[in-house]
Amino acid sequence: MAADLTVLVVDDDFHVARLHCRIVDEVDGFRALNPVGSAAEATRSIAAEPPDLVLLDGYLPDRNGLELLVDLPIDTIVVSAASDGASVRRALRAGALGYLVKPFPPQVLQDRLAAYARFRNVLGEAANADQETIERALRILHSGDAGAMTRSRSATETAVLEAVSEADGERSAAEVAELVGVSRATAQRYLSALAARGLLTTQLQYGTTGRPEHRYAPPGAGR
């Protein structure tokens, strides 16, 4: 079983930091580390226990968060109250993978984390990533926006549905998992839920081993 991805929240507002940690812990496959409230504390924490991802506030008491970002050897999403275009561009130039403007609904951060996990899965499984793989990983990374616009559907569920809808025919859970960048078990869970809601149809296909495999397609496909 894969270890959870760890997230360090860096925010000088204790209540906001704890809130973001709770949101992180509610996402499958993620675990929040003890939050810190300054650039100095962030540097010490990362040296002691490097996280997989940092959620970095743009305003810190001892150093500008975007200045710290340049020195971080860790994937980082900036979480800031600054919404001006110059700040966003500066963060992206400094290497931020994303930029969230505070305050935001919990679902926005949850969707972005789910997209980040799939982004890592796609690139992590590619020994020699071709351009198509890189482009797919980048699209996945920013697919968290879809969840913000449609709160009733998570970014992962949207990606699973699109993977089936864009197929010429039916697709299996293993095929969907590879396309979306999630485990087969996760893909199967979402596919089963979508089929139960009537958004996908399912058929059993028997292979050479005699064990049936569920295949999924959009309603009305092949008619």
C-alpha cells in the first residue's frame, strides 16, 4: 500500500493553518504535517522532515512567502489573500504549481490535491516521459479548476468520466486508471459509483482466464 503524500501548511494565522490541515487530512492519500507560521520554521521543518507538497502563504512575518518559494526544493502551491495578477505571475515564475486565493471553499483545495496526486502518478510511472505524457500530466495538474466550478463532482470523478466518454468503445478500470493517473482500485470505485447513478453503462466481458471483467461506456454508446 502506497504511503500517504505529506503536506506542510505554512501560514502565520494559526486558525487558518489548522483549517487547511483538516481539509488535507480529509483527502484520501494525503496527510498534513504539523503546520508552521514563519519562513524560518518552514525551513527547519522541511530540513527535518521533507514533505511532498507545501501549501505556502504569501505573507509571513519574517519573510515574503514568494521569496521563500524560490528557495524551496519542494512542490508548492501558493495560498494567499493577494489576488492581483502581478502576485500570481510572480508566484508561477518562482515555481509554484498552483495559486489559490483565500478564502476558498474546502472543495477547491480538495480537488487541487486530488489533481496533484494524479499528476505525480502519471509522471512517476513514466521512465522516459514523452511529450504526450507531459501534456497529460499538466492537464491533470490544473483539472482541479473543474471541481471548483462543479462542486457536486470532484476533479477525480470528472477525469474518470471523461476518460470513458472520450473512448471509441468501452474501457476497463485498469485502462481508466492508467489514463487518469490513479490506482486501479480508485478508478473502479469511481466507475462503479458513476454506473450506479446512470452516468455510465457496464458490461461483463470474459477473457481467456475465464474471469469476467467489467467494461464501462457512456449511456447509448454503440447503439
